[in-house]
Amino acid sequence: MNIENILSQRRATILNKWIDLILETYPVEAAEFFKRKKDRFANPVGYTIFHEIEALYEELLRGATESDKVSQLLDRIVKIRAVQDFSPSQAIGFVFLLKKVIRKELEDEILEEKIAEDLLEFESRLDELALLSFDIYMKCREKIYEIKTNEVKKQLFRLLERSGMVYKIPDPDQEPDIKETGVDNIT
């Protein structure tokens, strides 16, 4: 029996343990909330984690690690974790948690059925996911820093404008606004 078949048969157990480990990376209150609330709108983070992890597991069983679908699934998970208070390793560490679950769950099969080689191949797919997750994480963080920088620039400009240290130079190609010129009811 190959590893994909074993992982498919134990799908529910492995998924539940993987999700539990992922939720343990959050504060206790948040993890309890994510588990308890199943509504997509009342709990978008928990909903996303549960559904995207499940779909990601299915893609892994199919052997897909470089597909657009895998990238989209990872993107939705990593975006959430990128805006939260996680270090980069914590943000993408959820991928490696699956290794831990699988090794524990298939401990007997690894020894008895000699599926170690299949396991190494499967874990290589997980490593590829981790690298892809890191790329996605970095893009998210870059976007966050870009947004923050632009906001600081806007605030600084408004502050300088209010203090009279900066003013807008009118565009010579643009028609003057009637209200700005003080001329009313031109006929």
C-alpha cells in the first residue's frame, strides 16, 4: 500500500490533528473561538483555516504542489497569518506541522510496511509548499509595508500642508475651479 492511500484512509484523523496543531499557534481564546464558530461571516479566520487546509491536503494527496490552486489555497492562509503577530517562521510553520502529524499517525506503517521512501517523497512536497508559502508571506509583508509607507507619506503631507510649510502647485493645464477663483455665475 502506498502512502497516498494510507493518508487518504486516515484523512479525517490527520486533518483534525493538523488543524489542532495550527490552532495551538494562536492564543487560547482565539483558538477556542476558531473551533467553536463555524460560520464564515462570524469567524472568517477559522473558516478559512478549516476549509483551505482541507483543500490543501487533498491537493497534496494528488501530488500537486506547483499548481495555481495550491498557490491560491496557500495564499489565503498565509495572508491571514502575515497580518497577524507571527514571525515568518511561525506564519509558514503550519506546513511543517503536517509532517509531525503524519509521522506520529503512521509510525507503525513506516516501520512495518517500509513506506519510508514514500514518506520522504511526500515530505519533499511539504518542503516545496513551505518554500512557496514563504514567497507568498514575503509578498504580503511587502504589500503591508508599502501600504504603511504610503499612509505615513499622506499623513506627513497633510501635516505639512496644514502648517503652511507645503502647498499644492496648481496644474497649468487644468481649468481653474470657479469656487477657487472667486468668480460666480459667469455667463
